[in-house]
Amino acid sequence: MTDIIIIGAGPAGLTAAIYALRAGKKVCLLEAKAYGGQIVNTPDIENYPGLKHVSGFEYATTLYEQAVSFGAELKYETAVSIEDKGESKVVKTDSGTDYEGKAVIIATGAKNRHMGIDREEELTGRGVSYCATCDGAFFRGKDVAVYGGGNTALSDALFLSEYCSTVYLIHRRDQFRGSDADVAKVKGKENIKFVLNSTVEGLKGDKTLSAVTVKNKLTGEQSDIEVQGIFVAIGQEPENKGFENVAELDGKGYVLSGESCTTKTPGVFTAGDCRTKEVRQLTTAVADGAVAALAACSGLLY
């Protein structure tokens, strides 16, 4: 039995751990992959208050070390369900191990959304990637594409422009959803070419990617762009299906919760990108972590 089980060791989960541990609670963190979440793939964070520049990996590592220094216990397990036993909750994992706690914080974040087209899975790792900072260096001097129009896509295009010969930025609209600052930076790069009002319809290549087929939404015309890599940045989706018995989900699978970070089940809370919210940023994730942890601790004062 532990006081608080936190599912997910990204910025929200690690922040929740720090706040709960400082309140004198025993905390167990469950993480399916690696600590830090999506932020580890960001090469340069420049909008976090108090830090002019820091890499996502450096930030995540510092946050993890801070949580561990307070006594956080991290288990690399994939949580698959939560059983509500009233005064306690049981988190079940895919390894068959059960963890019991007085409260649970769901901080599972979100995963990269796939394109959903033929050969996508086949060519993943062979030209199709979802992480520019992870795989960009493999495409030094080559032509690549970035698919998306948000902050991640813009950041990926800027990062890849330093390594690659040409970066084709493919977006289904004629306006970007990312910040004005990043849009200005992208427009200032000579080797970033815009392919707007277009969607990716197909992937070509034998054993590795050699071209992408794009369709212009206005004309219906299809054409091939010869590239050796495509970096997919078309949004994210949560992985909360296993928790819908204790937390109500919206139509997209996000936990329905407001700024209180509570769920429909007493003793079950949520934090970060996995919950319904207007803004998903590093600052809002860590804010959620603090709110959820304090709410959980408040209920454990008995």
C-alpha cells in the first residue's frame, strides 16, 4: 500500500510526485516507456518561465532527479486499468503486477497520431518517423518532409533545416496553427519549402521511403515529392481507454476534467496532456501536476 500512485512520469507526473513527496506522502510512479514524456524530443525550450534555453532532455532529467531526490519510486510498468475499492485503488499492469494506493493520478500524456495510410507501419523506421530530434541526424544532406502545421511541425522543420538539404513542410491548410514566432522563423529559412492545402495520400519506395504522394485539397491534383524521410507531426491522442470505468472520457479519449484535475471517482485525479484542456504546453502540464497532487494530498489528511 502506498499513498499516491501516479501513472506517467512526464512533466505532469513528475511534478505531482515532487509536490506529494514534499507533503510527506509515499509515492509510486508507473511509467510505460521512459521518464520525461514527449518533452524529451524538444531540442530547445525557450518559453518556460525562468529558463531562457534548455533542451527537453536536460529539463526532463533534472525534473526526474529532483523527484528521486525527494524519494520518488519509479517502476517501468504499463498501467492497463484501475479498480476502485473505495478507500483504496488498485492499478493493474500488463505484467500482472498490481499496485494499491489510497489515491491515483492519471498523467499518461498523449502519443503521436499516425497518418493512417497504406505502408505507414511497414516504412516506420525506414523513412517514416515521428521524432525529428531522435532521427533527424540520419538524414543529413538529404531531402525530407514534415507533415503538420502546429508548433511541433514547425519546430521539427526548423530543426531538420540545419541538417537536411531541403525540408518540405506539408500542411492541410493554408495557415499554420503554431506560434507566430515559429512561423516567422520557418518563413525565414530558404531550404524550407511549403506544400500547403495538401494531405499525404501515399508512401513510395522499395525497402525504404523514396517519395510521398500528396493531394492538393483545392484542385484534387496528386503529385509525388521525392524525399528520403517524412516526419509526422499531425497531433497527438491519449491512451486512457483502460481507465474509463473511473474517469469519464470525451469523444477523443481525453479525461473529462477541469482546472481542479478531479474525475468522477473520489480519489482519482488527472493531470497534463491526457485531460481535456484548451492549451497543452509544458507550463500547463506542470501546473496540473501541482494541482492534482495537492488535491490528492488534501484527501489523505485522515
